[in-house]
Amino acid sequence: MAQNLVICGVSAEVTERIKKLKISKSKTNNAVVLKVDLESRQIVLDEEYEDTSIEELQNELPSHRPSYVFLSYEYKHDDGRISYPFIFIFISPSGCKPEMQMMYSGSKLNLVKETEVSKVFEIRSTEDLTEEWLLEKLKFFR
């Protein structure tokens, strides 16, 4: 029953933008950051980053509120191959208002379902979003 609960809807603009990022032929790291519009209870576009590093992305993300990050990442395998995994990262900083934490956490599953992403990760702080952390997580997917 809880898996069918939708706390915040996903705007059509978000769905379309994520779809474009997912099928992009870009050979660089690109990200779309989403937030919850508290008034409309919709997940909306916050920022977009093209040709960005993980460090630059980390520095741009808000540390005071949760965020949803979709990332098309240039992953260089040990054998020389290059792939571009499509990644979802839910950032839920401790110290946020409990209502905000619950709204973002409760909307995460619906967002993942709507965007059909399979590489889903969660971190508690923007400081945890590092190149090393991401590479370690991606090793599982080879």
C-alpha cells in the first residue's frame, strides 16, 4: 500500500527533461537537480549542469535542504571502455526540517518509478558526493 502513495507529483517538465538527459549523446558529465515545490507539492527543476565535474556539482548543490540529482556520468572502466551510466542520487542532509525530510523521502520512490532509473543511491550530505564515492558505487555495475 505505501508504495502506491504519492506525496509529491512529478511535473511534465521534469519528466521530459530527465528523458532528454537519459538519451543524450553527450560525452561529458551532465546533471539535472530537482527540488520539491512546497506550495504545489510538485517535483520541479532546480538547476541543470553541463560538462561538469563531480566536485563542481558538489559545490553547487544546496547543503541545507534535500535534493534529487540525475546524472549522466562518463565512466572509464579498468579495461579502457567508456560508458555513460544514468544515475539517481537522493541527498538528504541531516538537520533539515523533519517535514521536508519526510516529503522528499516519501516522494523518492515515485520519482524513481516515473523516471525508470535503475542506479539509485542515497547520501546524507553534499560532502559525501565525491568522485571516489561514485566510482566505488559504480564498480558494482561493471
